[in-house]
Amino acid sequence: MNINKIMKQAQQMQEQMAKIQEELANKTIEGSAGGGMVTAVASGDGKLVSITIEQDVLAQNDKEMLEDLITAAVNSALDNAKNMAADEMKKVAGGLNIPGLSI
């Protein structure tokens, strides 16, 4: 076992992960609720980018329903962003189960 080789590989993996994290900040993914009545967009680094609400939902004047739809859409978008980030990181880690490396 060559420790220098292992350290070099670890450094390369760290650099690749940093690059992917930068790229994820520029990627977006959607989540929706109510059959698309409310759509949330999140970035790959887990930040909410936007929310779109269909006019029909607003016309119903049902505050609680709207709040529930927004919450569900945002949670869906953030879950999708988390999964996208985890998939990208797995590509770098090569499927390794590295303690402390979770997204």
C-alpha cells in the first residue's frame, strides 16, 4: 500500500467534489404539489430558487390549502435537490461508503 498514492487519490477526489458542489449551485430541479398547481424550484445546493402558484389556486381563497401545497412543493423540490446532489457525489466517490460523507 503506497500512502502517497492514496493521499494523491484523496486529494483528487476532494477537488472533484468541490467542483461538483460549485456545479450543483448552478443546477435547478423542480418539485410540485396539487398536480402542478404549486411548483417550487430548488438549486442543487439545496436553496429555494422560486415558487410558482397557478391562478386557480389563488382564486379559491383557501389559505390553509395553499400553505399545504407550498410546503409540499418546497419539500419535494428540496428532496429532489438532495437526491441530485447525492447522485453527483456518488459518481466521484465511486460508490464508496465513506464515513462522514453524506449530503
